[in-house]
Amino acid sequence: MTAPRAKITPHTIRQRKGGDPIVAITAYDAIMAHYADAAGVDIILVGDSVGNTALGLESTVPVTLDVIVHHTAAVVRTKPRALVVADVPFAEAHYDFDQVLRSCQRLLQEAGADAVKIEGGESLAPTIARLVEAGVPVWGHTGLKPQQVKQLGRYKKYGLNAKETDQLVVDAHALADAGCFSLLLEMVKPEATRAVVDAVDIPVVGIGAGADCGGQILVFTDVLGLTPGYVPGFAQKFADAGKLFARGLEEYAQAVRSREFPKSD
């Protein structure tokens, strides 16, 4: 009998710097988590992207802590081998430390997450360092920070010039020094990505940040062709489940209308 694979932890992710690429994907419920974990992914992120992909929202900004707790708990109930990381949603990380700690406490204790992800750079490093000291594993997130879309006015790529690249490296250093076990780097030019990867001793997982990262993350619905609207240009569709879903539902509807389902006894 094959021994069960060991649970992935923040420590084992940290050790992957320079090793096998890290495979990460978002998931927001037990069904998504089941299939993601069965496929052998390393990290399941319960992202605030649930707002765009599952809740019909235009951005991640309206997603609340209660929403993330709810969806994280659903993912955790599948008991995945993958590391389950919960997003700290809009503005939560910018409160006073006691409230930030309470928010993370809910995600780890109430929802059962293994770690949290926090968008931010150098300015949030002191808060992250205190969270790590309190026992909260943190996945740092820099480059494009979607929670700032209202302030930015649009989603944009970073590392377009030397100043932006230098700031990315400063932010990455600060997050690594604060104790993050990994970085998520979003929407960054490949040249700048290489500078960040070379600058820190923790693995960098990318999304729209090129091939030099130590791993990649994509949104579940983008990977499987289930996103009905806009899909970012960096995403790749690895299956067309949307067409399969549509065909199955059409056949079901037709079977009911033609009285072919259910079969007569």
C-alpha cells in the first residue's frame, strides 16, 4: 500500500526555493478543492478573486472577511494535502495590529486555513513581522495589488522602468525579511521578475509575471474554461469545461422536456 503524501506546510514551501516549481491555484468551495487537491497542486488559495469569479462582483474590493472565512472553511473541510492559504481581504491588513491579528486568527482558527496572504510591500512589512512572530504564516503579495484597483484606476503591469523595478526589489526584500514563507508576484515584466527572484531567498510564485518564477498560480475557472467573461491575457485555458457543462445542462433540459427523464418504471 502506498503511504499517504505528507501535508504541505509553509515550511516545505519555503524549502522549494530553487527546487521543483510550485503549483498553485485558487479554489472557493469543496468541489473545487477536491479536484485541485486530487490533481496534486501544492497550494490552494482561497482568493478574494471569489468576488469576480463566483459572486458576480466587478472587483475584489467588496469581498469581506466573513466571505473569505465562509469559503475557506468549505475548502478546508475537504482535508486537502495542499497548503490552504486564505486571502486577507480589502483594507483588513491596514487596521491597527490587534484587529489585523484578530482577522488572521479567524482565518486560521475559525476557517482552518494553514496560512494567510497579504497584499502589500515595504510599508506593511512591520505588521507582517509581528504576525509571523505571533505564529501566523504569511504569503506576501506584491507587484499588482488588485485590492488597490480603485486607487489605481485600472489593472496595470509593473516593473516597466528602473524605478518600479527597484521598488519591487525593495518590497520583496522587506517581505522576506519580515518572515514571509513565499512571495506572490503579479503582473510584472520578466526582467523585473528576474531581479526579484534573484534578490530573495524565498520562492516567488508568479501570475502574469513570466517564466522565471519558482512556481505559478492561476484562477480555477480560467484554467478550466469556466470564466464566462473577460479572461486575462496571461491566463491559459487547459480544458474547455464550460462547453461540457453547457452540453450536459442542455441535454438534461431536453430530456426533461421530452419526458425522457426520468424513465418510466
